[in-house]
Amino acid sequence: MASKTPLPQIPGTNPFDGEYAKRGYALNKMCFSFNSAENRAEFLKDEEAYMRKYGLTEPQAAAIRAKNVLQLLDAGGNAYYLAKFAGIFGLDMQDIGAQQTGMTKDEFKAKLVAAGK
């Protein structure tokens, strides 16, 4: 049997591995459902009932309520599925980048512009 090599630690990140996939299954399944406009409308009508329908854990539900992408990632969320959730509230990748860096969106945008020069 081959030995399992640990993943390299990258400060501020959580590698999406099998453990995170299992932890985030319900959350990612719910976010995948947002591919349907009908499901997005149902979620917006009663977020709590929609989260119960998918069996989210309390930390997952709290992160959804806070619209905090970093907490969602820590709760097992996959970035590709979370983009569906973020889109419901008009959040884009710059909003998410700002959350990840602790900056305002304007500060994050200015950082991107400066990096491109």
C-alpha cells in the first residue's frame, strides 16, 4: 500500500480534498440546485426552509446567513458551487477576493489594477 503524502499547507487556504467533499456534500448539493431559477426563487422566499430541505449543518447555515464565502469554504463548500450561491446576491469574484484578503471591494480592485501595471 502506498503511503499518503500530506498536502502542502498554503496559508489562508483549505485544499478541497475528500474530507471537505464529505463535509460539504449537503451544502454543495444545495448550491448546485441554484442552477434552476425556480430553486433560486424558492431559496429567496424562505432561506431557512430551503436550508433544512438540504440538511445543512448549523455552521453551514450560519455561513449562508452571513453570506461569508470563507466560512462556506471552511464548511466544505466547493468554490464552483458557491459561485451559484454568491450570484443570487449579486456577489462577484471581486467581492469574494475582497473577503479573502480582508479588504473592501474597492481596495481589492485597486490592488488588481496595480498588479496589472
